[in-house]
Amino acid sequence: MQEKDMYTPDELRPQQQPIPGKESKMDPRPIYDDTEKKGSGRLNSKTAIITGGDSGIGRAISVAYAKEGCNVVIVYNIADNDANETKKAAESYGGKVLLIKGDIGDSSFCNQVVERTIQEFGGIDILVNNAAEQHMQKSLENITDEQLLRTFKTNIFSMFYLTRAALPHMKEGSVIINTSSVTAFKGNQNLIDYSASKGAVTAFTRSLSQNLASRKIRVNQVAPGPIWTPLIVSTLEPSAIQNFGKDTPLQRPGQPVELAEAYVYLASSDSSYMTGQTIHINGGTIING
């Protein structure tokens, strides 16, 4: 898929949805699959848990993994239609898909995700901690205790909960991939709690990679920039949509499909000498960190 096939900001229509957004209601729909790209069996017979796997970046990962022969466990919160659409897309490539609905900010639910995955597929080879939420606020004083706790429970506590539950079932050669953000490195004046939580994700990735190195379990992360996902239409003002991504050197937002291959690379043996590292996919913003 060529860059010319991606949307320019002017093609993004002003719109807004309640939190959390739903991909099925976005206009235009995010691009999550390069149908011309065929799998090469890089993840054959492996099993991956992907949080937020129903839409946005998570949908692109789910479909890309299915192409590569992976069993996919899609963990999602409320968007049943999105989840079923992703399941259908992944299964069209021969993938086996399990949908699990619930709140990853609840540690008991995370335990259930692991238990059901083991029951269904017998093991866990790849854990993708991808789900997140954000809430725009123009000042720190507007961030309530409830919002702060909610943001951190979804964005970082869940990674502790789910990884802790999954690790006893992960063996040498297993992989953990976390989704951080460009905001962890450059900040965002209207996403203070979100940026702080993503900074915690980066520290978690680096620390956990050191902790698990002796067990030969690799831990890396991807730090996306402005990507056209339901997170955007549920948090940005409609008037801001057509400027989304214009401030990057490439002057456009990214599409979920443009990140999927990085997650495949990090999950496969191609990245066997990488741990504790970050892949920045942000439209050209230079990040020194």
C-alpha cells in the first residue's frame, strides 16, 4: 500500500463520538489491512493476546497476526460490532479468533482473559498490551480524581495485571509488546494524564525487559504518533479533525495499517536481538529517547 493511498487531513470529516469511539461509525473508516500483502507464516501456531484488538491499531495488529498464522485473542470493552467485524476479517485469512469482552482495568478480568486463552489455545506466546483511553483537558485543575484513576487503570495498571497473569504461561522465546505514544517523549499540553501514563508504559517496558532477559522473554514497545482511530473522534473537537496530523513532517495522520508490520516484526524471530526498545511511528517527528 502506497502513501498516496492514505488520507490527507482535508479528507477527514468533522465528527465526534461518545467515549469510547466506535470504528464502525467513523467517516472515513480507518485503513487497517493491506490486502495486497500476503503472510509468510512468521507467527505460525503461536497464540497472541491483543488488548483493544477490536478497532484502531489493535484491529490492524489482529488481522496482520492472523495473516501470519497466529491464533488471536481479541480483548475489548464495549464495541461488539467492531469486535465481530475484526474477528471476521482475521478469520478470512484462516486465523482462529477468540473474543473476550470486559474491563482490563480490573485485575480479576485480566486473570480470566489468561485462563480462557489457556483453555482455548493451550498457551501464550505473544502479549500485546495495546488498549488505552484519553481525555482532553485544557488545565490540570480540570482532571478529576476519577479521570486520573481511570486513565491510569486502563493505560498502565492493566499492563501490570495482564502481564502478571500471563507470565507463568510464557516460556523462552515469548514476546511482550506494549503500545506507548509519542506523547510519552514530547508531552501534550491537553493530554497531561494520558502522556504521564504513556511515560509509565515506556518505563515499564524498559524495566520489564531487563527483568525478563534471563528468562529469554523479550519486551519492546511501539510509540505511535497521530493515528486515525476511534480514540481520536471520541476526544478531539470536531473542528480539530481536519488539522489532525498536519503538524508532523509528513503533514498527515497515520493509518493503523502503517503500524501493523512493526508489531509483526517485534513478535517474530526477526527481532530476536531486540528488547527494551521503542519503534517510533509518528510521521517523522524526531524523538531522542
